[in-house]
Amino acid sequence: MVSRAVLHVDMDAFFVSVELRDRPELVGKPVIVGFPGGRSVVLSASYDCRARGIHSAMPMSQAIPLMPEATVVEPSHHKYALASEEIMSYFRTLTPLVEQVSVDEAFLDVTGSMRRLGGPVEIGRNIRNHIRDNMGLPASVGIAKNKFIAKLASTYAKPDGMAVIAPERTGEFLEDLPVAKMWGVGKRTAQQLHALGIETVGQLSREPEERLVARMGEHGRSLFLLSKGIDNRPVEVTREEKSISAEHTFAADISDLQILEEELLRLSHRVARRLRDNGKAAGGVGLKIKYRDFTGLTRSKALSAASDSSATISEAAGLLFKKLIPLTQPVRLIGVRAERLEDPDFGLQLSLDPKDEKVREAERVADLIGQKFPQSMVTPARFLRPRD
């Protein structure tokens, strides 16, 4: 029986790498991708910048002083999306079992491809060579018997390397790994494990399963199995949704700006809620208009950093709409689109304004209320109308 072979391919400093491909004069120099002003955050940084403590989601106001000689490059999300699409399309020529995790990483189950393409090591080596030679980008590859170990292996292989964890060496590989490096172990879970005297994955694997379940419920059981190198989750075939949109066609053509702006706000909230429901963030916002004579137009705006906030989406849509005033004719349809979707952990805007964070918290609470009471409707106060 052929052993299962799973690869985790993770592009190295993806945004930076794409920019360096187009700007070779910056190769070998420190580079930060992000907007330089305001409350923008780092979207990606070259490895020499990372050595100075710069990391994704760090406010630019903190990052630039750490390495003032770095070149700051404003992001070009359309280029990253095109590069990502090319990479994922290539993966699907190797195996139908491709699970795209984010814009720059994916799992590949190559078990059924080995007769045609060779062993997993040969496949991993060819992947790295193909992406470098044909796309000009570096990639790290982890190879193991399941997704959990493959993901850890690719992290170990960075930057621009490959790590192979043979099934019989899984326990050895995990033994001294800090529990904080495990899938599903965040700050709070790490604190719980540390309180039990568990610092490494090896120590976790020797804990009685019943003790972990008693303290942490089913999550404790899952962590126990992972610590033993057991992960039976399949590589689930996915294709990244490129956009999330909502639109409304009016019963009668509308010229009233207040009505149009209110519908735009309602649509923006609907789109942002769908982003949060799907665990996505938008790097850009689009506006769609159709006029009375059925002619139409679309406009797009890049965000300073990816966001799933209703306030951010509606503000961007509103700015796009204001640029169309005065309207050339009445409107029959209006729509809002969230574009350049990303994983929220990959470049999500972190505001330094406490008020912005309060707004985001209110949106999360509204989502929870809507999930618990589907018949209820949490809506902006602007939409409320006094009873007659």
C-alpha cells in the first residue's frame, strides 16, 4: 500500500518576492510592502527586515524606525492575485487534490500522482524549480504523511527550502517542538498547557488523554492526537472565491441621493457580514451602477490594508459613489463588491484608533446576535424609522 504523501507549499515573503521580480534593482536590499503613511500596517517584509523585528501587521510607524534604510513599496494587489492564480493553476496540473489555504499557500495530496510524477521528494523539488524558473518566485515545501506535519515542515524549511519528514521520524521531529507552534494553539491555549507543565509537543504526547479532555474538552483530545502525529483530515479541494458582492435593483429608477446612499450602506454591511462569515478580508472595494437606459459602469478602490469591517467597506463604497455625483441619469441598479479576498490574518488592517476597534467589536457582537437569533435584524441606526 502506498503511503499518503502531503505537501504544503508556502511562498516566501510573497508580496515582496512579486515586487522584486518586477524591480530587480531592489534585490538584496531591505524592502517593506505597505502604505507609508497614516495608520497603515506592514503587509510583507524581506527577511533582512524580519531579522530586525519587522513583521506582518506591524504598524508602519513602528516598522520604519526599525530599518529606516528599507525601501517602502506600495502594494499592488492585482499583481499578487495574478501570481497566486498562476501558482494554483500549476498545482492543479500535478494533482486534483489541491487545498488553497490563502493567497500564497496550499496543501497538495500527491499520493495518486507518484506513479506519474515520481516520489514526493522529486515532486517537491520540481515544484520549487518550476515556480522559480517560470515565475521567478521562491517557495518553501514541507513533505509529510499529513497536513499538520507538512505545515510544520514547510515552516522549518523557510526561507526557500524543502523539509521532508518521513513517517517513522514524525515523533522525533515533534519531540522538542514548542507547543505554541502547534496548529490550534493560540496564546490562551498555550497558557493553559503551560499551566499543566507542558512546554513541548513531546511532553504533550505523554500526557494522559483523559486529563487533557477534562481540562480542555474536545480541543484537548484534538491536540493530544496531533502531538502523536495523527491528523486524518483530507486535503479538501478548494478554489478561492475572488469576490463577494451584493446588489439591488430598484422597483423604479432612483435619482434621490439619500435613497441611493442608504442602499449603498445597506449593501456594504451585507457584503462585510458575508466576509466575516466566510473568514475573509477584502483588499479592495468595487461599486457597480446601472442607469435607466441599462448602460452601466464599475469603479474600484484599493484599501490601505485588507479589511472585513462594515465601516471600512461602506466608507470606500461611499467615496466611489461621491465621485459619480452629479448623476448623469436615474439609477436602476446599485451594487457593492469586496475584491482581492485574503485570509484576515494576512495583512488585516490593525487600527491604532480605539474608536475603530470598538466599531469592529460592535460588528462582531452584531454577527453573534444574528447567528443566535436569525429572525432578528441588527442594522445601522440610520435605517430605523419611527412608527407612524
